Amino acid sequence: MFTGLSAFPLTPLVDDEVDERAFVRLIERLATAGVDSITALGSTGSYAYLTPEERSRVARLAVDHAAGTPVVIGIGALRTSQVLANAANVEKAGAAGLLLAPMTYQPLTEDDVFALFRTVTAHSSLPVIVYDNPGTTHFIFSPELYGRIAELPGIASIKIPGVPAEPEAARTRVGEIRAVIPDHVTIGVSGDARAAAGLAAGCDAWYSVIGGTLPVLALGITRAAREGRFSDAIAESERLAPLWNLFSEFGGSIRVVAAIAEHLALATTSSLPLPLQGLTEAQRHRVVEVIDELGLDR
């Protein structure tokens, strides 16, 4: 469950409410494609914008429509009591694992973050993915903190930010993390533009934004890497450079992925939670041009 491709779908909204029909379509699309796992309520899933009731409902929908594909659910919140409540709801929904990001308003210390993971692993029987996403949480994990947390019972995987572009530097980065964590804890790369490089450098999983909307594309890269065809995986990732460039140009992946889902009629227009406005018409046109150019309209 903590290797291969874990697809991170959007949680589409319509009229400021969760669009359950669109969300179910996305989950069924991922299950049909054969992704290794589905991780709902990640950053692309807008977990921080949803009420506890909405999050609980989304967790239930994901599990019910995943057709047996393992489902991991994000439980991050500002207060530990809220995190524990989310974890309990996820367990009731029948999910297979938890994704935990250290959300913050006041800056967190390493001791704060360690205590959060220690508390969650003590209260939940589900395995936990450590969610290192400084772009949203503004917290940076040190290798030493990875090591402390990974020794806790129940920690199953660490989702790291994108690796360096240079292959040797990427291998060094992954090796530094591997050296301080137990063998049973997997390392998953995020940052889609660097996913092939991360898999080639020794990561076990790709925690993928684009895989949540275009799973066939992401599976092709993942399977090539898992079969040792790293040059094929990297070549395909390089072919997708125009798409990755849109992520950088438009301030991250979520707006671009939402525009793709809307273009493919997987979600309605303006599917992001306000105050996120999504892309302008001109920017959407750029996205459609790239999708057509790369043949990604499926």
C-alpha cells in the first residue's frame, strides 16, 4: 500500500459545497485505472478548507467507491484534538491509512511535531504517512526529525518533497533519509516534476497530484520505474515538461489540476474552495493547449 503510485484526487466543490458526484467519479476513475492506492484529502484535496463533517463524508465516499483499492485519508488540522477526531472518523469509514501533515498558524518546533505524531500513533491503529509539504505547512522536517518520528509504532511511510534534479544529488538525498529510518518505512516522493528522478534515486512510492486526475499517465511513469526502466520514466517525465512548467508558472499544482479536471468534465467550473479563484480564462486556455499538445485528454 505504501509503494507504487498513490493518486491524490481533488475534492471538487460546487456552490461552496462538496460536489459528491464529481468526487465519486474521480475515485472510480482511479480505481478503474488500477492505481496502487488512493490518498484523499491531501493538499490537492483541499482538506484544510473543509468542515469535520465534510471530511468525514469524503472519507466514507472514497472508501465506498474505491472498489477495494487501499484508501488513505488526510487528517491534518491545527489542534491535536481535531486531528484525533479526524483519525477516529477515518477509521470508522474503513480507510486503510492516515496521512498527517503538521498544520500550523503559530510556527511549530520539532518537538511540537514529534509530539503530534507520537499522540496520533498512540491513539490510532491505522498506519500513518508523514506528510512533509513545506509549501503548504511552512514546516521543514530535518533528517533527524524523520528518524525520530519513523521509530514510532505505526509510521509506515514518509512523503518527501521533490528531490534535486541532478541524479547523484537525488540519490544522496534519498540515501540520507534511508539511513535514519527503519527498513519497513517507505519513502515516497512528491513534486510531480521530480517524481521519475525520485523513483530512480530509490524512492518506493510516488505520491502524485497529477495521478489523481490523469492516472494512466502517472501509472506509465511509475511502472516504468518499478520495472527498472528508469530512462523511460525520466524521458516521459521530460516530455511532460510543458505541464510541469504550468505548475511553476501558475503558483502550484492545484489550480492547474483543477483546470484539467474541469476541462475533462470531471468537475464543474470553479471547483476550488473560495477564496481560491482558480485560473483566468487566458490561463485555462494555456492549460488546454498543453493538454492537447501532449495528448493528455483521457
